[in-house]
Amino acid sequence: MPLMPLTGRLVLGIAVLIAVCYGLAAAYLYFFQEKFVYRPSTRIKVTPASVGMYYEEVALVASDGVRLAGWYLPLAVAGGPGVFAK
């Protein structure tokens, strides 16, 4: 039995196995994609007041009409450093 046909069948078998595994992984991700989306809770568990900080609730309306709500925490020292996080 020549070596080339055996090697060719082995390479073809591995390629088919990889293609099947890739297809199964793609199908799994497609059908269960909703489970991978993070949906934060609408209930706020911890506020700045619960850790002893003063804050004010603020709300803005964006140009597209979406209402954005957040907290305003004034600096403890005027002109002191501020921290912004996205």
C-alpha cells in the first residue's frame, strides 16, 4: 500500500473533523447567543450613601431622546483630583 493515499485520507479525515467541530461550535454560539449577553440588574444594590459618600441623583436627556441617569459626587476638596470611569 503506497504511503501517499494513506496520508491523503488522514489529512482529509482531520480536515472533516475540524470542519464538523467548527460547525458545531458555530451552531452552539448561534442558538445560545442570548445566554452570552450580560444584562445588568435594574435594582441598585449599593449606592454612594451606603459607603458614607454624599451624592445627588442626576438625569439627562440625550439628543436622541434617551434618558440617562447617574450620580453626581462633588469633590471633597475644591480643585482636588477627580476620577472618571467608563
